[in-house]
Amino acid sequence: MLSLFVPGTSFAHRTPAGVKMILLAAVSALLMPVGNAFILAAALAGAASLYAVLGREGWRQMRLLRPLLPMLLLIAGLHGLMGTPMEGLTVVLRLLTMVLLANFVTLTTRMDDMMAALLPLFRPLALVGLSPRRPALAVSLVLRFIPLLLAVYGALGEAYRARTGRAGSWRLIAPLAIQALKLSDHVAEALIARGGADGLSGTHGRTRVTRR
């Protein structure tokens, strides 16, 4: 079973989900116009240091982000060819910082807390007869599935290297797609069993996404 929530009593766990998501959005917005590599490197170091509050599990979770490195190198190379190497470096630093921060919020926030924080944003939909819980659940699942799929990709890569002694790279696209579909089926079955998006409440909202 692969759980995205790491239990703990750190300041990050005690901080309300809404505050964490607002801070995440604010920091992301502030980083977007920054073009100084030194400032972005400092931001990346700060984001990485947050994982220290998770202990050994924090280090393990950071290692799960290794599958991102090939994509980041490709992005850096493309920006280097079309612009300058410094532009490629700043883009990579910015993306990696945002991913680390978003992943940290996911690791320290329960699913039901995240949904409760997002619900007020979608309450106006109730005025036109639409359920605000469904888009809140969709956003929560997106935030959950990004690090989850990275973890699945990392596990597939390790299994491929153990069998062949080579890196999987593009060969893992098909099995990753299959695993993503299986995860979607499991989540859909769990939602149906609990009455759909509108049925998620209380202890049901604490159900964890699992990988079989």
C-alpha cells in the first residue's frame, strides 16, 4: 500500500490545510517572475529543508522525485538551445521548487482536510444547482496523484533496472499508463462504495489511495 499522507505532529501537520494551500499558491506566484538563479536556488534549498521535519520518511519521499530529473534535463536543454543556459537553469530550479512544495503539502495534509479547505472556493456552484464537493474532490485528487504517479514511475524504474541492469526511460510509459488506469479504477470503486463525491465525509474522507 502506498500512502501519500505521512502521519506526524510537526508544525506542517498542525498548520491548517487552507493556510498551507494559500501559502503554496502565494509562493508559486512569487517565484514565477523571478529570473535570478541564486534566489531560486535559495528557494529550492528552503523547500528541500522542509522535508527534514518528516525525518527518514522525508528523505525517502524526496528520492521518489528522481523520475522528474530526465524531464527537467530535457527542459533545461531546450531552453539552453532556444535561449541561454541560464534561462534553462532558472526554469528547472523554479519547477523543482514548486514540485517539492506541492509534494510537501500533500504529504502533511489529509485528504478530508484538503477538501474542506477547497470547498469554500466552489460553494458558488451551489447557486446554480451544481455540487461544490465534486470539483473540490477533483482538485484534491490531482494534487494527490502527481506525487503518487511519480512514486509508481520510480518503482517501475527500479524493477526494470533489477531485471535488465538498464534504465527504463521511455520503455516505462506503457506500464505507467496501465498502473495509472488501475489506480483510477481503484479510486472510482472507493468513491462508488461511499456514495460518490457527495458521499465523502467524516471518516470516509480519510480513505487513503492505495496501490495493489
